Amino acid sequence: MSVIALDIDHFKAVNDEHGHHVGDSVLVDMAVIFRQYSWDRDLVTRFGDEEFVILLPGADHAETRSCAERIRRGVERHVVDAGDGLDVRITVSIGVAEVNTAMESVENAIKRADKALYEAKVLGRNRVCCSEAMAGGVSF
């Protein structure tokens, strides 16, 4: 199993500049994109205001990174119709972590993916970063 933690870049600015109705449209469109570029077996959940978590049962690190990149590119290419001729473009920052359920909880893996997500933001946003692997239950 693997985990993707995903955050919409500059989402507060979208709400502030265009209103919450546009922010709501962004959230709806993002959910559609996440489902479009993930597998049917994956579980897509909203994890906060503009943060999402995707659980990928049976997916290894390479498959999960590939899925995360498909989502990132799909969002980057997408244009949100905000009405009145206004189009809004957004990007996402993504963190990826593979879960070894024999050595750690899914909750811990989500924390590692979230840490990788914030690394993606620090490095300039609109990118995928991967968590360090687990060895003996301890990250290295």
C-alpha cells in the first residue's frame, strides 16, 4: 500500500481573489481529476481545507510516484471555469510514501507523505516529493 498527500497550491489566494464559489469549483474539479488519474481501487479523501489523501492499496513506490505525476500534470493542464469568462489555473504539491504495514501504521505513512508534501512546497510547489523509506520501523 502507498499514500499520496496532496495540497492545492495557493488555494487561499483563489478564495480571496475570486470568492469561495470559485474555490468550491476548484475543489470539485480537483476531485474529478484525482479520480480520473488514479485507479478504481484507490480511495480519494479530503483531508482538510485544500488537502487530500489518496490511499493506493497494492501499489508500490514506483506505481505511486507515477500516479502522483499523472495527477500533478493533469491538474497543471486543467483550467477551472470560474464563470463570467474567468479561467483559473492551479497547481498541486504532492508527497508520496510507501507503507510497510508490517512495520508501521497507515497513519505514520500519511505523516511521512505529508512531510514530503511540505518539502515539495518549500522546493517551489507544483512537484512530487517522496518520503524516505522505512527500515525496521524507523525512517532513514
